[in-house]
Amino acid sequence: MSSEVPSRPAIAVLPELVKNQIAAGEVIERPASVVKELVENALDAGATRIHLDLEEGGVALIRIVDDGGGIAPAEIPLAFASHATSKLSDVADLDHIATLGFRGEALASIASVARCRMFSRLRTASLGASVEIEGGRLGEIRESGGPEGTRIEVRDLFFNTPARRRFLKTTATELGRCLDIVQRLALAQPSVGFVVTHDGRRAFEIEPAMDLRARVRRTFGAELADALAPVEARDGDTVLSGFVAPPRFARNDTTRQMWFLNGRPLRDKILSRVLKDAYRGFIVDGRQAVAFLSLSMDPAKVDVNVHPAKAEVRFRDERRMFGFLVASLRGAVSALDMATPGERMIDSAARRAASAPLARQFTLPAPAWELRPEPRPRELPVFVRESAPATAPESTPASTPETTPATTPATTPAALAAPLASPPGAAESRGSPVRGPLLQVGRTYILVANEDGFEIVDQHALHERLTLEDLKAELARGAVEVQRRLVPELVEVGGAAAELVEPHLESLARIGLLLARFGSGTIAVHGAPARFRRADPRALVHEVIAAVERTGAAPGAEDLLEEILHRTACRSSVMAGDELSELEMRALLARSREESNSQTCAHGRPTRVRFTLADLEKAFYRR
């Protein structure tokens, strides 16, 4: 019985059409991918006006017309050849790419999965040339008349790859993705005009003369555009510019978080992390900041050839770039007006009232005196404490445990009960003087009048921020005051968790957390920062463990502030439900005027809602 070796296909070079369709699978996913590649080609050709027509979300037709430099008739066949481009000539050019496109794959990939037609005319020529190409088969090039620039039509996308076409979404979804691409490119290229139509109706338009703020207004509305704060910073030849939005505009997604590098829109993980760190403490966890930021830098300092869609980059000096961006943006974010405007709340209430049943619109709340619970006993807030109670345990700085701390400066009732005048050295822009009587509502909110209306202050959110900033200041001075425990609190955490904590005990002590290993699986808590009025030893230990597990490294002082002190400051502050005297309310508000970062709590929630006289006039139909 003879055995035969099974036959196998011979190794062969793939046909050009197959190679292009494989490339199309990476580059051309949907109509938006075609729009991106064609608009980028138009921008690289020097276009100042780009007109885009779409039908059926771009599946039936994508037509783009530009006034760029055009293509010579002899070069048109090369435009549809794989890896043919005018933007690179040798390997060295990959180290300083300054154009949006550079691989020479786009037109070949598009033409392999669609029916295409191109007309192009050079600016110096009296006539142009046109060609048709279907499924990768190039037709005859013919001399034609037409305006300067290039016109490309892409019809019946994926007509010869029906499996790919079945993965496309609804017309509305595909149109939305196309518009998102154009909007990002329009914001990245402030000197170029764009017009987009869909099924014959105008869907988007930007004039060439519009600056970035005007383009944001046209794209996303006046409310956002008017609230944006400018950013300008420089590090050598790297320039950061653009706008950041107040935290109240934060979203659940990153669709309005836009970065542009040398005119190229990016969706880069490093840059997303930059914004997250810049807004840390100013925005609620899980929400995404809104920003429109442009980076201009030497192309040799960044590698854009790391992703087929060119959406991600790699910086040559990533550490320096990250530090520069976070520091510059955090300064701009901290200067934002973060108070919630009363106008938004009035409009929201009006919409709710309009949609509510008629009977509910006239239901009056019960009188406040009938709902008021009995006040619960509490400790005197630290911001009006004249001195430490005589029965309090010994309190010492973390660096010198045997020393008794001095009274915190300017914490006596006499010093804090007179906020009508500005504190020495305080900037007037940090807040208006507290005038007239104060009103505590629901033992949670403080109503205070100002020159142009009034503010409602969340006492817990405000005191939480002040507690955190005081801890940061003490840490910077190396003088964190520690409240030692007469008897250490033992917290069982298990052997593995105790092993995680033990290498970091010294760094934890520098911020006032005095922990020690006690046995194989127990941590002894000997002390905590004195500002933690309600320090829970068990919660502190578990938050330290969680911080070490998340970072996978020794938590430095800044890491601990972000991971631990934000949460512990919350429990160490005046709470919702604490009844404050007039003296305590004035002391809290006066202290907030000395702190520039008092507009949000440690978790990013606003500390105040501001109502202007205009808001009141609107609410009472006086305007």
C-alpha cells in the first residue's frame, strides 16, 4: 500500500486586487474611513475649501471636491497604485512626517471595494484629466475640463464584498460617524472651510475665516463656546494652545475631548490620561472632560507611524511631554469658573414643570419647621476651633512625633468671624465679601448674598475641599500634624495585603499615616493626620491597600493624596446635616475666599450654585 504526500498550495505572490482588499480591511472599515482619507488628501494638497456630498450615510455616495493643487494626468494611475505617494521618498522621511497621509494605501484600498471616479486639474494647467475605476480595475484616462483642484466620487461602497457591507449600521449612525470625522478635521484646520450635505440637505458648514472658538460655537453651540477658557503654553519649540471647558460640561463619553497634533486629530491614550490628570479633583469620577487642544511641535519629536488609522502617536520624550501638558492644563483648569449657573437649573426646572402632570405643578412642600429633625451632637469644626480640646490625645507633626503642635494660624473665632473685609493678601477675584445675614437650608446648604445675586454653598463639599488643600499645604511644608492614638487600632488584612503595605510605611508616615506591621496579617494604626476628624482606621488601611494594588508601585506623596486623602478628607469634614452657627458659616466662607481651588470638592462636585439677578428676573418673568 503506497502512501501519498498530501498536496498543498504553492507559495505565490497575491494578486494586486487581493492585496488591496486586505489593506482595505485595515484602513477602510466604513464610510467614515473613506471620508477621513479623502479629506486628509485634500488638506495635504493645500485645499482651503472642501465640499463633501453624502448619500445614504456615505454608503451610496461620497463625493469630495477641493480647490487644492491637483494631480498631473500622468500621475493619476499612480494615485490608485498601492504604496505610491508623493509624501515620502526614503526611510529617513518616516522620522519627520509632516503630512496627514503618507502610506499611499488609501486610494488603492478604496478603489478595490467601490466604484470610483476622479477628475483633477493642476493650478497651472488649462485642462484636467478624469478616470473611472471599478473594483480595482483602472479605466482609460481622458482629458477633461473643470475647475482647479480634485473631485473624487466613491459609489456603492463594499459592492463586491457583501460581508463587509452587512456589518454597516443604520444610515443615521454612519452619517454621524462621517460628520464626527469632518468636525474634528474642521476644528484641527482653522483656515479651511468645509461644507457637508446629506441627501441634498446641508448638514454642516464652516467658513475659512472662523477661528477655533467660532468653530466650536458652530459645531457644539454657544453655551459651550462662551464658557471655554483659553490655554497657551510653550516648552521650547512645543506649543500648546486651545480651550478647556468647566467641569459642568463633562460627559459620559470622550466625543468632545479633542486633541490636534500639527493639524492631525488624535484619539491617543496618553493624551486622554493627560486630561484626566489635569482635571483630577475638579471633575466627578467617571465623567470625561471637554477640551479642544492643539499641539504644535517638531515632527521629528513624534512618531505617527504606529497605527493603521494614524489615530495614535508615540512621543520621543514622553515623560517630559506628559509633565508639561499636565502642569499647563491644570493651571488653566484651576482658574475656571466652576460654579453651577442658576440659569441652567431654572431652565431644567421649567422643562420638568412643563412635562409634569397639572396636579403636581401646584403641590406645595410642607413647612420647613414640620420637617426639621432634631440636631445631632457633633464636634466643633476645625475652622472655628480656638485650640485643641484639653482632653484630646497628643498631636504631633509627622516628622517630629515628640513635639506638640502649635495652634493652626488664623483659626480663632475672633480671627474668622469677621469676613466682611478681605483677608490680608487675598485676591479680590477669589470671591465677593460676605454681606448681610446668612441662611442655612436643610442643615446642608448656606445661602449667601453677593453684589449680583446670591450663591447657594454646599457646606460639606466646600469644607472637604478646604480640608484637602490644607493637607496638601502641610505636606508641602513637611509639617503634617498627626493625631496619635493612645491605643493602636489593629486591622486584620491578611498576610498578602500586609506584605503589600509594609514596604511603604515610611512614605505613609510622611503624610501623617502612622502604620506598623503587627503579626503576619495585621496592621496597627498608631496615628492619622490631625485634620481627619472622623478618621476610620479600618477604612484608611483598606484604602492604602487598594492604592498600592492599583498603582503596582510604592505610592508617593502625590499618589496618596489622589488615591487616599481625597476620600478621607470627605469623612473628616463638616457633613450634610450638621447645624452651623452664624459664626461657623462666616468662618467657612471666609476661609474659602483664601483658597483659589474652592470651587469643587475633592471628588469634583461643585461647591456652589450661583444665581444672578438676571436669573431671578428670568424666573419671575421680569425679562
